[in-house]
Amino acid sequence: MRRRVGTWARRVAAAVCCLAVLSGCGGGAPGGAAGDAVPGGPRTAPAPPSRAVLTAVPADGAQDVPPEGPVRVTVAQGRLVSVRLADAKGAELPGAISADGTGWSPDGPLPLGTAFTVDAVAEDDQGQRAAQHSAFSTVARAHTFVAFFTPEDGSTVGVGMPVSLRFSRPITDRAAVERAVQVGADPPVPVAAHWFGNQRLDFRPQQYWAAGTRVTVALRLKDVQGAPGEFGSQSRDLHFTVGRAQVSTVDLDAHTLTVRAGQGGKVLRVLKVSGGSPDHSTYRGVMVVSEKYKLTRMNSQTVGMGDEYDIKDVPHAMRLTTSGTFLHGNYWADPGVFGTANTSHGCIGLADTKGGTGKDTPAGWLFEHTVPGDVLEVRASAGDFVPPSNGLNGWNVPWDQWVAGSALR
């Protein structure tokens, strides 16, 4: 399944195990976005979906939201169970659910130049739950710009995690801004910058990070003029640690996912998968896990496919692209498709149970053994290659081209 969203704002505050609502999967099929429809053939009968309908304001991916909002969550045909509004550091902002349980709003204005995520859960009169996740960022101060960063400060990530900065305003003096950002590694390794358009700047080494590497990002953007009349407002240091090495391979022709760990690539497990159908093939190439959701919603309306499907409780979902390619659990398909057939609209599915509570299913096991920044190298005899700017997937750019994308060269 695929969607068009402001995912860069979301990534800076991605919750690893939360209830969320996203779009469906998207692969490399030509002709625009597509969703991960229920595979054909026999299938198990799912439990009745929740009748609760959640709505969040502002819309997912919104930018330059005024500090006074409006920011609210409402539900029809149900009651709110919980609402969490959090910034990039995971700090929650207070708010209150209305007495009748149908609405929520924050207690006051929001900080300027900040990225937020909203995670809401509602329940209908039968006890069936629905989840919704959205992300937005507030407007920066007049005549200033800020950088929203990935990964989170203080996080532990996989070996494929780049440093990715998304600027709140278009940058015209890229050299000045790039010069104000320094990325260092311990143990030392050369790190190069690459611009994707005028609002995104990524940094990575030539090869995947070594396990145990400590990475420091020095943002010295304060008073740097990024565009006529627009000046940076940040001066801070960020740190993250590269954890154990895990680089897995997906063979869509053989319908397998091989999990490898450590410097020697020791095989931990081989899992059966089902990828995108010939009409909606899964992207090929190197893809990096950017977010994890224990339970999420995939809705064809978000990807322009009408009412083909609305799966409100997709378990163990791990995002691979901004446009909506996921590695996720699938409890509704005929178990026989895993390891034998590619049936989705671009996502990579693994056998799972309803609810996202099982840790012993193939999807549950992989979810528990995956962190943001882990790498999947997807191979197939057909299908489009993932665009490097679609997610955290700059590893698909050859090193000489990556270095050429710096404004300082």
C-alpha cells in the first residue's frame, strides 16, 4: 500500500509500539499509488471491524500549523479511550477528553517550530477498537527556519540509519546551511552530505555504519541565512548509537526473508513472505525501517483506491518508504500464500494473528527483533527500484553520486 504523507515530520517522533493509523502499502507498480488489498483465494473470516470513526485535525502531514491550532481529535459511533500528543523527544503535551468521550483537545497553545505526532484510540459499543496516527509541525517564528531531524536524539538504531534533516522552509543557500551541520562518528569514518531537493539534507558513510558506532550531529544553524530574509534558530548537539548489525534479504521470487545478524551475516531465521503482485510489484533495492507500529490501520481511501479495503488492525507494521511500503503481519490471508505467491499491492506480508499480541508468529518475531534503521535488501526479477528519496533509502545512490549531491563540492 502507498500513501502520500508528510512522513518526515512523523519520523522524528515515531513511537515504536503504538496503536496507529496509516495508509496501506505501495510498491513499484506504475500508474501511481496503490494499496495492499486482501489477497485473492480462500481466507479466514476476520472479526467485525470497529464502527468507531476517528478524525484528527490538523490533517496528517500538515505543516506551518499555528500554535493555537486548531488541534483536536473527535470520534463518531464510539468513545475515545486515549489520545497522545507528543513532540520529537517523546514528551507528551497535556490535553483532555470531553465528558461524553467524543472529543479531545490540548490544554493550550503549542510550541513554535516543533514536530508532533497524535495517536488516538477509540472503542465502539461492541468493544472493538480503532486507531489513528497523524503527524504535523507548527510554524516557525517569522523569518526563521528549523531542522526536524531523524533519528531521535539519544536513540539506538540499526546500521542503515542515516542522519536526515527536513527544513521548515525552502533553502536557497544550501552551502551555508550544509556548512553549519557537522556529523561525526566514533570510531571515525568519512560521512558525506547529499541534498534531496531544497528542504531535505541527509548524511551517511559509504557503507553501513559499524555496530557500536556513536554518531554526533552538531547543528549550528542559529543566525545562518538559508534564504533571503530567513535565518536559522537552532544551536544544539544530537547523539545516537548504532546497535547490533542486522541486514536482511528478501527474495521475492523465492518468497523468503532471511534475517542475518553480526559482521559475518549469520543467518538467524528464514521466514516465508508474500510480496506485491505482478500488477503492483514491491520495490526492489535497499530499504531501511523508519517506523514500527504494533497495530495500525490501512485504508485504500488514503491512496486513491476508493473503498477497496479498510483494515483497521494491521499487526506488526514496519515502514519502509514514505509513500507507504510496509513489512507487516497478515492474519486475513490464506496461510498458503506465504512462501508461494506474491499477492499484495506492494507490501511484504508475513503470517500473523489478529491483534498484534503474538510474539511467536513470523511477523511478531520479526517485529520484536527489528529496530528503526535495520536494513532490508529486496531482490526480485521484476519491479521498479525504490527512489532513494522515498524514505530513508539513500543507500541506493552510488557513493560518487552521493558525494556529488553535496552543496560544498
